[in-house]
Amino acid sequence: MALSNEELIWLGKDNSIDLILYANDSAVDLSAVTEMRLAFNGTTVILTSTASTGGLIRWGESTFDTGEININAGGSSLLSTAMAGKKYMGTLVVFDPSNSSGIVWDNDIPIRIMADPLI
């Protein structure tokens, strides 16, 4: 794949964004996480996952490294073709029993929504 300074979400495709969450230079154990939300600046779109496996945002799967999350949002009905070709700054919020209001983990994830190249 080409190198890029932004993450890509391809509408209608299975491409994913794979990230490792760090705190104090160490990958974070996500076993207590109950929910993750990804918001796109300038929009009302918020992707939410409340299960660590099988959602739009995944964490804690047996094949994942410590701190790894997988954002697979190309098939989400919340993302529209009107968003295609535009760059957004994503804000990731992580929830666990000790932080029921959530922690803003990163508010500076550069994401570009791309139209399905086969349409």
C-alpha cells in the first residue's frame, strides 16, 4: 500500500485502520474497555462499538497485539458518499468502568473518506 500521512476509509470496502493505543510509551491493556466512539470533526457522525469483537471498532480479539484496535467502517451506513474525498480529524473516546464518561484518547487522527473505486 502507498504511504500516507492520513488514514483511509473506503466506502463499501473491508479495508481497516489498525492502531495501537499507547500511554507513557507502553501499549495499553484494553481488557476493561466497554465502549469506543470515533467522531468526525465538522459532522454529527459518531461510530460506536460496545463489544470488543465484531463491531465497527474492535479491540481485545485474540489475534490482536496489546493496545491494538481495528476500525472497519467502510460498510457503515453512517458514512455517506457526500463525505467522500474529504479529510476529517477523528476523535477517539474510550470508555471503561473507571471512566464512564470516557477518555479522549486521540483527537487528531487524520482520516480521509474515499468513494468506492468500483462504482
